[in-house]
Amino acid sequence: MTVVAQPVRRKAGPRVVVLAVGVVLGLLLGYLAVVGVLRSRELVLPAPTGTHAVGRTITTVGAEPRRAVWIWYPAEPAAAAAAPVAVYVPDGWFGTLPPPVGLGWLVQDVGAVRARAALNPAPAAGRFPAVVLAPGYESAPWMYTTIAEELASRGHVVAMVVPESTPARVVDGRRLTSTSSAAPEPARFDAMMEAGAADVLAVLDELAGNADTSRVVFAGHSLGGGAAVLACAREPRCVGSINVDGPQPDLPAGATAKPELLLGSERSCAVRSPCAADDLPPGYADWYAARREHTPASAVATIAGAGHNAFGDAAAYFVAPPLTGAMGTGTITAERMDAVQRAVLPSTVDQLLRGTAVELPHLPELTAS
């Protein structure tokens, strides 16, 4: 009888364990090195397409509590050419981006983003219609620089009010901060929209320079969108509003109905039903739908592939895997999102100012409802 010797299985020795740990650490360090390079590369925002040079300034308005306001405006060409470029995120304004604090090193370094507007140049001669913008909950004004610069280049004074929910802001030279928190429950939205509407109206009352405030448009993103619609209903000088992926306000019976474009993602509960409510707390989808029925917009449209956070500069930010889908910008490319917004928002502003019906451009990503 032949006896076949069985191979002896040996436990992995210390050298094998050390080698395995070394390989894992090496891969991790390599990943971090690549991410560090990519997130810190200079990101230059798209150039405005209008005929006006663009300036940007930051001021404060209102009684206590004071509010900071970022203003983009048509600038005198020679003065704009001689002025330095405005810093995308000035000192003291650094806040958080989604995902929450602790994972920010996987996301675009906003200090490496370059804007296009000149810093504090003399305004262009003449008077230009005003557009007042309201940002989303815990969003910062610099996140909407591209569209603000575009509107200013096309002959508008664009004022972005900075709410108290902005994580880091500077008011009258003082740096103020807010802690990040979970999204508010629907019951709190009305109070926050009321505060946002008050901010919008406070900005309008103190706009100066080359702003013509006799006919204005209010616009906003997310919570700021609802605030813009609410403020427009209360302000005689507001000729219409744009609500970008935000809830509709609870307008009282008899409130003046004004033209409004409600623009959002094809999956957004703020704009359509049925919707993707997977990441929403219970009750949100029904609440959004009830608000749309109570305060219907005169024009509604959706953008295919756009996520909630794609309506701003975040669509162009670098995001390292595996967090690519966690920024909420959707599957649309930054270039297409920018093209759609440039085609829709400025033309809607102009139509509202002229008092004509909102007609949307024909784009493959855009669907009117």
C-alpha cells in the first residue's frame, strides 16, 4: 500500500501579516496622495457669456440681526480689467460641504476654485434690473457664483442674501459660525421660509449703486426657493420668481398670484409625484405634493439626471470615490448642467421682467410639466 503524504498547512507567519498590512497601507497612502492632488488642482469656473464685465462686492444690510449680502453687478470695463479677481471663498467664509465634516478631505478644496468676477470695480454706467437670490439651507453664497456671474454679465444686479444657517459667514467684520444639523422637519419649514422671505425683502430695500429696483425678480434654491416665492407674493415690485428644487410656501387665501418657474430634478419630490423619496423622512413627499397643489407654479420643468445639489457650482467640484454619489449632484455632467442653467435661468428672468409668459428652451434634458 502506498501512503501519500498530505501537505502540511502552515499558519501565516509574522512576515506575511506584516507584508499584507504594508500593502494595504501603501494602497491607502497612494489613494490619499492622488485624492490630495486632484482635490487641490485649480478649478476655474466657466466664463460668463454676456457682454458686460462683472464685479463682485460684499456688504451688510438690515437691522439686527444684520445680514451679509454678496452682490455681482455689471462693471465699468476698464475698472474691471484693472481690478484683481475676486477670491472665490474669502477669509472667514469657509464652511462645510456635503458630505458632513470629517469627510471633507475627499471633496473639492474650495480654496483652489477660481471665480471670474473682478473685486469691487466701479459699476457700469446706467441702471440694471435687480435679481435677489436666496441660497439653500446651510448653503453658502459662493456655491452659486457661476450663475450669479452669468446673470450679471447679461445686465442684472444680482444680490445673494446670506442667512443665519450658512455655516461660516462674516457680518460687519465679525466671523460667525453655525453648527451643521439635520434637515428640518416640514413643520419648521414655514418659519424658516418666513425668515428667508424677510431677508430677501431687507436686501431689496437697501440695494444701491446701479440697481434698478422698480421691477425685480426673486429666485432661490431649495429652502431659498420657497422663501423667494413667498417674498415675491408680498412685494409689489417683484414681477415673478424662480423656485429651484424647493418647497412651495403656504400662501394665504387671496394672496397675489405671480408668475413662477418651479425647476427641479426629474426625481425631486419638490417638483413632481411620484418621486424618489428614499432619502426623505416619512411625510416629506406628501407634504411637498400638498404644497404644490396649494400654491401651484405657473410653469414647471425638470432636468433629467440633475440632483438637488447640482443647481450650483457643486456640480463641478471634484469628489473622490466612493463618495461620488453622496454629493447629491446626480448623474448629469457639470458641463451639461451648466449649459442647461445658462439657457433656462437668464431667459426666464428676462421674460418675467418683460411680463411675458415663461417659455422654456428645447433641450434634451429639460421637460416641461
